[in-house]
Amino acid sequence: MRWWRLLVLLSGVISLPLSAQAQNAIRLASLKAQLWPEYDQRSMLVIYDFELPRDAKLPVSVSFRFPKDGNIIAVASLGSNGALVNADYLGPSVNGDWQSITLQIQTATSYHIEYYEPLSISGQLRQFTYLWPGDYAIDDFSLSVRIPADTTNITANPNLQSTQEADGTPALAGDFGALGAGQEFPLQLTYTKTSDTLSVSQPRLQPSQALGPNTPGRVMLSNYLPYILGVLGFLMIAAGTIYIWQSRRSAGLSRERHRHPSPQADDDVPGGIYCAQCGARAERGDRFCRVCGSRLRTSE
């Protein structure tokens, strides 16, 4: 069984150089790097758009490195309808000063990666260093920098040309042609910004047309005023009816009390009235004793 183990070991040793060679053989037909400083947060948004050559054998795994302090936020591919759709990837995994993600390329299309990197800010001065680590050969490498709002001075090394983005935003751009495998591309960016305003802020919502009484979905008090007055009138009538009923009921109870006096009102003494002379018990309403005729003593 030793020769089987030896065969497996040899095949593993042989496969390592072949795997590394296959990785090095991968090249990118194009890679466009975009730097968007202080776009929607006070950091640098780095965007990659890349494609493989049309003759590339698929599927193939492609890994991208970016600095360890970066924060990957999007990995997508261009769908058949021209919209970006989320793409599966492995990672990020950290190795030294870098972290990397791996995409399994199944379809010959454009792929899109976004991540944030910290931006050096000192008062109005901003500085940033970008580096393409040279993991793959690139047939056409281009780079652009979107100039943020309130920027007074901006310099790039190597030099970039002034241009405009599709939405009219001023930018710097350069096309550097082919890069070999292992060939790094660094860029130093320095600019002065007079405010902390971001390029993208919360938009103010504006009506698509002037608001009027007939605007769909608009609630106007005048439209419901007749109903409100009707409800208030009904409530007032109901309250008046209840008040009159309670008043009449209270008056009827008062008359009943006067018509039927309480029995205790006729007896000034709890045990009744007795004659002080003969001791005979008087009847209700008597003022004189029915036995001896003496005047009865009451509390009056």
C-alpha cells in the first residue's frame, strides 16, 4: 500500500505548480478602477469593473485583493437586462496587510466590486493612496477619480486628465493600457475641500405637479367640512335631549318627595310621643293627649 501513498503524494506535489500556473495564466481583458472620495460617507469608495477575455475557459476562479482596513460592500455581475445582480463570492479572508475575495466566474460578462477605504483627513486637506497589487495581467487598465463637491485643489500622481462623468460631475481620468502580471499600479491623490458636504446628500422631495383641490390623495378640510358640521350638530342635539330628560326626571323626583313625606319627619322622637301627664302614647299628628287632654310636648 506504500506505493499508493507515494502516488497520491506525487500527484499532490505536481498539482501545486499546475494550480499556481493556472492562476497566473488568468488575465483580465479590462479593468476600470474608479475612486469616489467622500461620495456618501467620509471615506474613499473604490469601484472595480472587469471582464475576462472572450476566449477564457469557464468556469474559473478569480481572486481580488484589497487593503485589510477596507470594507467590501458589493459584488455583482451584469445581467442580460443590463442591470447589476448580486454575485456569490467567498471571503473576505485576511492575509497580512491584505484581504481577498474569490469569485467563481460562470458567465462571460462584466463583474462589479465595491469597497470603502479610510481617507486621511486633516482640516481641509485630504490624502489617499491607491494600489493595484498586480495579481493579474490586464489588457486595458483605466482609472478615474470623481471630484467631490467644494474641492478647490486636486492633484494626482501619476497625472490624470480633466473630464466629466456621465452625470456632468467633474472628474480626472487616465487610460494606462496593458499591465503585466505582478506589475503594481500606485496612485497618490491629494485635494483640498472647504466643507464636509458629501457628494450625495438626502434629496429633498418635490411634488411632481402643483398641489390643488383635485390632487389625488390630498386631504382637504373643506372637502369634509359638511360632514364634520353634521356630526357636531348631531352631538349637540343628543346632549340637549339628555339634559332635558335628566332635568324632568329630577323635577319629578322632587315632587314625589313633597307628596310623600318621610315617616321619620312626623316622629320627633325615635320611640314615638308619650303624654307627660298620664304616659299614654299619642298617635301620629296628635297635639293633645287622647286620654287626659294634656298638651303634648314635641320638639317644635
